[in-house]
Amino acid sequence: MPHRPADVGLAVKRLQHRHHRTMSQALAPLGLSLVQWDTLRHLARNPDASLHDLAVLTFQTDQSFGSLATRMADRGLIERIPGPGRPVRHRLTAEGERLLKAGQDLADGVLDTSFRNLSAAQLDQLGDLLALALGADPTA
């Protein structure tokens, strides 16, 4: 029986919800929320990112990300560095890097468990299909 787009969309949402819930539980002992860990992950990939760039990458508004960044800076996880002109740039601290690594190990475990019923070929195919659905070139 063919899959209807609405059913596939719901399955994607359910999988995302499971990932969020399970990762939140896994990260809690580190004192990190999922959005804080996601911020550390994106900041490691995009050093000196602006507040706006990080807000977009973490699916936050500029205002909510500004509050989050302030709390993370107060905890010593990130630094906020004035840049040329108006934008403030952000960088990981040593503590942020440590928690990023610890959180990555936990996130990898969650995702490995989530996709354990797929073969390597099926996982590659799923990645390609999702990239295609998002309008990206799956071969890039």
C-alpha cells in the first residue's frame, strides 16, 4: 500500500518528537537542555556566528536566542565577543567544548538506537530521500 504524504509527514514528526524527548533525557545529567546542546554543536561548526545566525540554526527567534545566549554565557559555556559594527559574535569556551563532546556521545547513542533497525544502505537511502524532500542535492 503506498504511503500518503500526510502519513509520512506524521512519521517524520513522531521520529523527531522521540529524538527530542530521548535526547533531552540523556542530556539532563550534564545540565544541558537540547537547545543548549544544539547551540554548542552549531557554534562548533560556525565559530564567531552572530546571534541571528545561531537563532536561525537552532530554530529560535532572535529574542529567545538572545536570552538563551546570555544564560549560556553566564554559565561559562560560550563567550560573547563584540564584532565590527553591531553584531556580537559567539565562541565556545573550554567548558562548552567539554559538554559538547559529552553531549555528542549521548546524542550518538540515541540516534544509533533510533536507527538500529535500518541497514547502512537503508540509512543512506533515508538520508538521501530526506535531503531530496528538503530540496537539497543528496549527492552533494
